[in-house]
Amino acid sequence: MSENVAVAAWGDTNIRYYRIETESTIYVLEYAFNPAVKMPWPNQHSRSRTPDLALNLGTKILVEGRDAYVLDNSGREVKMPIFSKTAKN
């Protein structure tokens, strides 16, 4: 997991990258959030904080096109764009 911070007119936008491995593929997912934003976007996990994901703990993931849907430890479905994907050898 790594993180970048970009400054915008409405506050800092943090971008966190998550690496999730399946049996055949390694996905790097991108999640942007703004701690200053208090209201969640429609049909979305709150964008004021990161998903509740733990290292080395099984994660459920569904890949659909260029997006991945991850079930976090709180049981919330979080949509994240796929930043990169690599086939495992």
C-alpha cells in the first residue's frame, strides 16, 4: 500500500494504492479520498476515509471491466479503479 497527496481547491485529495493478489493476477487498485469531505458520494463508501482493509487478511474482490469491487472488513462494498494488473507466472 502506498499513498500520494494532491492539493485541490476544495482540500487535499489523498490517493492510496492497494495491491491485491489472486491465484492468477496481481491487481493494484487506486482509491482517492478527501478527509475534508463529510458526505459520502451517492451509492459509495464515505470518501472522507479509506476502506477498512487489513494486510495479509483474505479480501473478496470482483473485477468488472476497469473497476474492482472489494468487500472491506466492515462488510462495505468499495468500488476502485484498476491502476494496473499483472499476470502471475
